[in-house]
Amino acid sequence: MSLHFEQQDIVVPGQLLAEGDYRHGDGAFKEHEKVFAAVIGLVKMKGKTIYVVDDGFVGGDNLLHEMVAWFEREMPNTKAIYKRKGGMGFEAEDPELWAEMKESADGIIIGMGH
């Protein structure tokens, strides 16, 4: 068994990540005991903080709460924080939230309505 990446490497689809009997998540796929990246992204997010931001679109909070629950269930060493952005809609400013995320977030997911 061998790994072909370093902690926090950025990978691209098709890149070999590991060989042997390894489990993989949704961002990877396995072929004949080899694990490959399926998406562009960081290999691991262990110990990172991800903000999941609701822009106020009706019903969007349901999906975003499910995303936070997914992180808690599937990536327990990654902290997912749900936040509702102040103001109405994506264009409304929320300087306090932006400052908080700039200080604390390793990644941000923003849910926007159609």
C-alpha cells in the first residue's frame, strides 16, 4: 500500500492518490486497487473550518443544514459552520460575516437562489 500525495496537496481529476486497500470518499474513485481523484481539490480537510453560508433564499437553509450534517457525519475532523448572511439576497453586504470568515475560514460554501 502506498500514498501518492502530501497533506493538503491540490489534485486534479485522474491523478493517482493511492495504491492498495484504501477507502475513498465522493471526491475519488477506485480502479483495480488504485484510487484516483475525481475532482479538483484538496486531498484532505482534516482540522479545517468550512463556512456554509445561506444568502436568505427561501428553502436554501434546508439544503445547507444538510450539508453541515454531511460534514459532521462524513468528515468529523472538519468543522462546518452554518451562517445566515445579513441583508436580503446575495448582493447585500455583511461586513461582520466577511471579516469573521476572512479570519477563521479555510473554505466557504455559499448557497444562492436561482
